[in-house]
Amino acid sequence: MKVSIRGINLPITSNTINEFFELPDF
């Protein structure tokens, strides 16, 4: 599964999900 962040497609991994949810809401 991939997510588009600022126009960049990044692969979703456990680490990526953890970092994503640690970010504040934009």
C-alpha cells in the first residue's frame, strides 16, 4: 500500500506508519 505525501508516493511500512502518526496534524 502506498500513500501520497506532498505529491511523493512513499511505501507504507510499520516504521513509516509510526512516524506518520507521531506527526502533528497539518
